[in-house]
Amino acid sequence: MKAVAVTPKQANTVRLVEMDKPKVSDIPNGRGVLVEVLRVGACGTDREINNGEYGIAPEGFDFLVLGHENLGRVVETGENVKEFQKGDFVVASVRRPGHSIYDLIGEQDMTTDDDYFERGISRLHGYMAEFYVESADWLVKIPPAILEIAVLLEPLSIIEKGISQAFEIQERMKIWRPKTAAVFGTGTVGLLTSLAFRLRGFEVHAFGKDKREGYFNADLLEEIGATYDSTMEISVADSVKKYGEYDAIFECTGYSPIAFQAMEALNQNGVLILSSVTGGDRKTEVPADKINQQFVLGNRLMFGTVNANREHFEMGVKDLALSEAMYQGWLKKMLTHKVEGLENFGKVFDILNNAAANKAIKVYFEVNKI
Ligand SMILES: [Zn+2]
């Protein structure tokens, strides 16, 4: 079968490789599920891996099959798989257990191991292939009504984790009734985050770098009742004068200095969720006394979040369905670029590398027709 792979840590090595088709028996204890890949999303992570910034090949291979945002159809199941049947639609999660206690109880998203096992990213092949095989434990069933948008489930799962953990941590108070949220970053993750907050009834203010005029993502935000402002035109501090302090803030810009500005924009008892992976060594000057005092005197909270476990994928399925009920057709507008066939990987990476010029939100492969 065909797959799209890179040589990790070398720039621009993305190519088509030929591999053996996986078998249900590759997974122990009769728990294997063979899945025909229908769609695979591509994102900044795939771009950065192809840039040679990170990525690790599985043991015994000198290449890594890319792809972590997936949707597929079950074609065969092992004898101990009762929860899936041939023809079911599924999305697979990304991280597999390592060795820490969190990994052993199915919370590998909270691992304390330094080495990750992530499909399409680190030590495990990904989903940019015609088929994959996986244990039923790591698959989530997709209702037919949301198939068209289900390739967005994996990125949404990251947000589901962040927001649900914010609510869990906020049980430190007897009552927390947040009203406003700010979202820093308006790419795929920012749009999905704004949606997730809107589905929970928040007043949402989203901030990106682009000018408002002609910015399609801002049109989308306004369609679901969120505001959009460009941080080139209004500072985070001035946005607080306009909208008030935010009860919840989700940071997903990839630009670390904004995290410190966000700290100053948080309401009393509010929560700041950090999700940007910033691999550089950028430095910034901050009003340390002021921020520290605000956090202490206002019982403010900040935490980081990465990856997602099964439960967050399941929450995401519900939010995809709720989104269709509340804002029908909105998520489909995020699927801006469909590329048919794995052999057209060059096109996918061209679009990824020039996302702004292409006005791309989500680019994805259609490997097989739904
Ligand atoms: Zn991704």
C-alpha cells in the first residue's frame, strides 16, 4: 500500500513510500481493527516534521509515515473486538501508552515519560496511508451524521481537554459561572476553540494577527457570534478596556510573549489555558510584580495542556454533533482544501507552506471516498 513519509530530522524529505498492508493479527489479543483510511488532515505539526524540526522514526525504520488527523472505515476486526463492526466509521487517537503511571491507566496524554509514542509524530507510523491497524481501545466511533466534518475531531480533542480540565480545576470554588472567553490565535485551533466556547454559552472574543478586512476566519467567527480583533490594531490591554477582563482565556498563537499579556487580561478567579508549543528561545520583558500580585490577589489560575485522551475524543464527537445542531454547515466551511489521493502530497505541502496566501484553514487528503 501507498503511504506518505519523511526522513525525520532532515528537511523536505516528504515522499510516497510502498509498505505492506497491515493485518488485524499485528495487534495482540484479538483486539486488532483494520481500518481503510478515508481522510487525513495535515497541519503545522506535519509541516514542522517535514521541515526537519522534530519527528522520530519507529524502531527498525529510517522513515516515519506522517498523519495524525484521521477518519476511516472498519474493514476487519479481531476475534475479541465486539464494539466495532465492518463498515463502522472511526477516528483513532494519537498518543499510545509509555511507562508512567498515567500511561498505565489510559491517561497517556498526562504522561511523565520523556519519550512519547505518537502516531505520525514520534516512534509510530501515522495515518497518511491507505490502511492502518490499531487496537480497538484507541478508536472512537463516529456517527454517520458528522462524517463530513469528522477529520476535525483530532484537533478538536486538544481543545476539549483544555476546556474540560479548566472546568475540573475550577471546582476549587463552590461555584464558577464564567461568561466571557478570549481566544488568542484564529487558525484551525483558534476557530475550533471559539466554537467550543460558543457551544458552552460563552461570549467569545477572538484575536489574530490578520487585518479584519477580507479575513475569512473572522467572517466565520462572526457567523457564530464571536468578535474578531487584530492584535496589530488593538493591544491585549486595550481589548480589556473594550470587552472587560476575561473569565477564561485560551492561548493558541504559537507566539509565547502573548501568554504574558494574556495573564494581565484575566478576570478574578479566571483561568488561562496555554496550548502553544513554542520550540524557540524567544525572550520578553514582563511586569513581573504586577502579574504576580494580580495572580495572588485575584486567585487567578494558569495551566498548560497537550494531547488528549479517549474521553476528550468522545467529548469532541458530541461537540461536532452539537455544532451541526446549532451552526449547521459551519464546520464544513473550515475544510477549505481537499486534495484527492496520497500521491498528491506535494500539493498538500505546498498549501501548508503557503497557508496564508492560499487562505487555507484545513487542508486534508481524501484517500478514499466516504
Ligand atoms: Zn494536527
